[in-house]
Amino acid sequence: MQTNFTEEQLRDPAIARSNRILRSCVHCGFCTATCPTYQVLGDELDSPRGRIYLIKDMLESGRPADARTVKHIDRCLSCLACMTTCPSGVHYMHLVDHARAHIERTYRRPAMDRFLRWALARIIPHPTRFRLALLGAKLGRPFAFLMPDARLRAMLAMAPRQIPPVSRNDDPQVFAARGARKIRVALMTGCAQRALNTDINDATIRLLTRLGAEVVVAPGAGCCGALTHHMGREAESHASAARNIRAWMAEHRGAGLDAVVINTSGCGTTVKDYGHMFRSDPQLAEDAATVAGLACDVTELLARIGCTGKAPEPLRLAYHAACSLQHGQRVRSEPKDLLRAAGFEVVEPADPHLCCGSAGTYNLLQPEISTELKRRKVATLEAQSPEAIAAGNIGCMMQIGSATGVPVVHTVELLDWATGGPKPPALTAENRM
């Protein structure tokens, strides 16, 4: 793609990066075949290629974002299926991130949009606030029909049937390896996951320590910054990321770290990109790159160190590949291989590359499109007649679980069970009623 940025514009590192990305696009349109929003809406401007044209025009002109551009950029899931498909290696993720930051700086959204985005950024990254908000949503759910905005109704609907008690395993501490210590890892406990499903971190700690890992929950670590990053709120997202970098580097320089383990794949994609996020920061660039290099999905680490077990019960699993795992991190075979090696039957739905519609806060801010994507995803999963659905991302688990009676379980809970841990609560009789 030909671009026409001025020399002055190209002195901005963000513009220079976007220019390189834009110039790598050859307009082939392969991305339209795998773009979920294009499949649902059929609008070229709701495809990666169409959005690239809009972004190019906006950035080249240097103008503030307009309502038309914002509408189509907001509809992007950032599922990154286009990056998997693209034969030219267009790094769409960095381009759309830049576009969202430009929109946040230059576009004044309607009042309700501003309020909802402010509320999400102030609540979800903070587990205690999020718990209180979920409790409020449960109390307000009977009155959802009074809400004039579909986004408010979606926020009320997201509260789980039961809000789990706080897990003290999420507090800063060190969990000793069982037997001889083989590796030392930091576990990212996350933010929303700590309010929505505490079983995932608990299972991860049990499994890793059983396999010889010393697991540290580092003081000062918290939200990865993904939620605010995808809203274009760079200052907030970078502040969250910087706290994590400092916390994990303190451990790395102290007792040492072999990995930073992440069991929420949406967070993993962001943490692995810390090196890019801080590439121009003279104080944090080196440390950010180190942390990004240490970061791995829990299934990547398990595949590396070995995880053998035996499923206590035969179970037919439909595996849902989270977009952030298969497209964002290119981790595709490891979860399925581990589950099969543990004795589970693993099947995949049709079109496994397509998004379920969760995508961070997308299901709250774009509920109509998200609901259609959820319907399609659940239909393909249920068509496999599974006894349970395995996934590696809390957002996907909540999204899919809200539309099916089939239990949805994190991959690490199943592997913990297969190696001597308790049966995942979602599979127990009382939780399946």
C-alpha cells in the first residue's frame, strides 16, 4: 500500500511503525474471509482491509477521528484472525492499537459512551471494585428491562450466578514446589479472573507446584493493562504494565524467574507485547523486553516441562481456541496435546478460528454483534456433543457459558484433575443443575 506521510510525521515513532505496517498491506482481501465482523455485517469497512483504509486516511491527514471511522474501529474485536490469515505479515494489532489511541486523544464520544468506558476502566481492572459491581449487577438484573441502553443490559447480564469467595492464594506469597524444585515462576493472577473464577489460579498453583515449580505471586503485580489498552487509554494501560514489569523484574533480579506464567490468554497477548509498548522508554525498554520474553501461557510451560496424568473419568471435550491464544500468541497445539495426553477425548468445532464475541469488553460495548458471534460459536461447539467445553481464557468461558448448558472448564483445571487435583467444580453435580 502506498502511503504519503510527511517527514515530520514519520519522526513520530508510532506513525513510523504504522507506516511500515500500512506499506506491507497488498489489498489482497484474504483477511475478509476470516474476519468475524465482516462475516456478520458484510460491510467492507467492517473488515481488516476496510479498517486499514480508514486508519490510513485518518493518520495521514493528521485530522481528529470522525464518527464514521470510530464506529468501524470500535466494531473490531481485535481477535487477530486477520494476522493469522495475512500472507504479507501485516501487523494489524499494532496498527489498530495506534488508531484507538489516536481516537481516544482526538474524538469526543457521546456522553453515555464516555461514562461506560470510564466505568469499565475504573472497575474491571480492580478485583474488589469488580466484585462489588458484580453484586450490584445481580441485584439489578430483575430490572434490566427498564434499561434503555443494550450495553447496560449486557453489563447486568454478565454477573455470574455465584460470585466466588476471595481466594487468599491470589495474595502476594511464594508457594513451594513439591519435592525438588525444578523451576521458579511468577504467576500472573490477573484482575477480572480473581472476581469471576478463583478456581483457575488455585488449580494452576496446585498443578505447577506438583510438577516441581516454585510459584511466586509477586507483590505489586496486577492487571496487565489489556482492557484499557484496547480502549486507547495509553497512560492507564502503560501504568498498569509498568507496575507488573517492576514487580516481576524485582523477582527476576532477586531469587530469579524461569517464566512469567499466564493462564488468561487475553493477558498473555498483552504481556508478550510489553517490549513493543515500552520500546521508546529509556527506563523500562530493556526490562519490558525481558518480561515479554519470560511470559508464556501456562500450556506452553506445561508442554516444556512435561505434564503426564490420567483422566479420572472418560470425558469428551470440545476445545475452544481463544483468539488471543491461537492468533495473538500462536499457541495452537499445546492445549489440545496436553488434554489428549492426559486421557481426555478432544474434539474441535467447525470454524475454530472464529471469535466467540467476548473480546475483553466487546461483549459489553457491542452487545448485538457479540451476541450473534456467541450464538454461532455455541452452535458449533454443541454440534460436537461434548460433555464439557475446555478453554484457556476467562472471557471466553463467561461468554460461552452464558449460552450453553454444557459445563465450561479451564484447560488447567482439567490437567490439575488428571494429575491428582480435585474435580473441577463446574463438572460436579451440584454445579451442573
